[in-house]
Amino acid sequence: MGDILFEIRVNNAQLEHCEKPHDFSLVLDRLTKKIIKNPKPEQRLFAKLQCSKCDGHIDSINASWYKKGLEDGRVKL
């Protein structure tokens, strides 16, 4: 249990200290946690995505909401 909490804390620290905006363009294999080169569309679905700037990672659904937030933030009202 301690290892999992440590990994979560390290990942959160990486994401918090990143030079934003994040670039979640790297797709990770869920089992090996290695980067998949030229991922197929089905590999992106429910995938873990890694930021190319800080190596922090989130799931693809949270990444899509992050991207949507960036797009919405650029809209001037």
C-alpha cells in the first residue's frame, strides 16, 4: 500500500510543478507503463496519458476534460 501512495504523491508532484500547459500526447501501456509509439485509436480509449513536459500521467478521460478546460479558458466573453 505504501508503494502505491508513494507513486501517487510523486505523480501529483510532477503534475503540480510542470511548466503548464500539460502536453498529454504520450500514450502509456497500462501493464508495462511504457510509451506506445504510434498508438492505434483503440489504444487511446481509456488509456493512461503522460505529459511530455513533466512525465506526470492521468487517464484519457481526465485529459480530455483538461483539454476542454484549456479551450474554454481561451474563449473571451
